[in-house]
Amino acid sequence: DAGITQSPRYKITETGRQVTLMCHQTWSHSYMFWYRQDLGHGLRLIYYSAAADITDKGEVPDGYVVSRSKTENFPLTLESATRSQTSVYFCASSDGSGTYEQYFGPGTRLTVT
Amino acid sequence: GIQVEQSPPDLILQEGANSTLRCNFSDSVNNLQWFHQNPWGQLINLFYIPSGTKQNGRLSATTVATERYSLLYISSSQTTDSGVYFCAVGNTGGFKTIFGAGTRLFVKA
């Protein structure tokens, strides 16, 4: 049971480049989420999705684009990366039926130079 | 939006000691989770506890929703308990989750 996976685990990119972070879950959970964690801080919600083709903004959506064509995948794209987007990105998923409990992937450490 | 405050921000314990971590929130919630982020960065679910009390081994948690706080108890602490403990809450819609800043715990051998 793979659970929830993220790729790549580490990424270095240059300012202005487009980069896509991948998230895949094998639980058939309806809900999926993207968070960022900056040094010394808690996590902040970027976007979430209630089902395929349904997405909504979180606390810090600017500069990010998401899509969800399949239930199991929820990619996060930085269309033109900036240094302020250097962070650790976590994907999460939730069953959504009777509980809001979320389960997290291992994270992707992104550095924008 | 809802505000989440965790205390204390930092905590150092001798192995075997007990501790209580607190999470205060500014509005009613229908979603509250406690997580442990280990030194490798992995987020581990501890409790899903929007109300009531739960126990899992040496850990237990209580949420008093009417008074807007939750407590995480760690008994007989071990060095492997070190890391950061986060409280995360949601209210309207449930899934727009707000994390506290965390409590950083270090357990000395």
C-alpha cells in the first residue's frame, strides 16, 4: 500500500522557470491538498480539491496553479518560480466522508535560485 | 479567519518526564488534528479530535470545543518523541485547515 507519494523529493530551479510538483495517492480519497512549510513556521494551505475537476483556493494561492483530472493525482505548478517560493511542499489527502482527517505525503523540498 | 496559538513554543524534557502541550483557537471548529513532525520532516497523524478525549499508548488528547482549546499529553517521554507538534483546525467547510506555529520538543537522554 503506497499511500500518498510526492515527486520529486528535491528540486532546484531558477527564477522564472516553470516547475510542477506531483502528488499521487492510492487510497481513492476524494479530497487532496497542497501546503507549504517555511522555515520555522507551520503549514499554510495553497489549494485543495474536493474531487476531480473541483479545486478551491487556500490561504496562499498566488503564483500557483493546480489541476485534478484524475482522482489519484493532484499536481501543483509554479508557472514562473520566484525565490519567495523556496519552501517545503506537502501534499495531503482525506477520505472526506464523515471525517476531515488528513494524511500527508513525505514532502518536496524546492529551492528557487 | 480563525487564529490558532500553540504553547509553549519550545520545550526541553528529560527522558521519562511528562508534558502538556496546548492549542487555543479563536472560533468554533469541526476539525482538529494533532501531528508530530519528526526530525526528518515527516508529518505523523497523532489524533483526529474535534471534541472529546482519546488515548493512544503514552499519548492522549482532549479537546474542549466550547472553551476553544485542545491539550496533548505526553507521558514518560522518550527521545523519539523529539520533533515539532502541530495543532491544525478547520471550521466552515472543515477542509480549509489552519495550522498553529507548533511546539518544538526536545527530549534529552
